Amino acid sequence: MNHEVRNIFVADKVETVRLGFGISVGVAAPQTGKLYPLPPEVVRMVPYFRSCEYFRLANDRIVIVDPINLQIPYILGA
């Protein structure tokens, strides 16, 4: 994803989650913290993620999550 998408997430003030372990694409997201709907601007730019939600890690990485099976299809790095 590009820098513009990252700025949209940064502007969306949500609570961050601090994990004591690593996560990666393709694994199930931990069930700690709240999942947030993607900002509408991001959905317009990346329609593939329309049904996804996200959470923000304390290190400002954005974790995209499929809320049905909690799989992580994408992590946007800091």
C-alpha cells in the first residue's frame, strides 16, 4: 500500500494494541483489543479489503483482519 493510505490510517485515531509476541500475514489475529472498520477512503482505494477490519499495534503497524475467520491478509508497516 502507498504512503497516502498509511496517512489515512494515521489520521484515524484508534486505540493501539500492545502484543507480547509477533504476528504475521496468513495467521489468525489475536483476540485482544477491538477491531475497527476500515476508513471509507481506504476501501475506495483498495476495494479488496472492503469486508475487512483493522487494529493498530503500539508500534504504529496497521493489521488488516478478515473479521469472519480472523485471518490477517496484510500488515502495513510503520
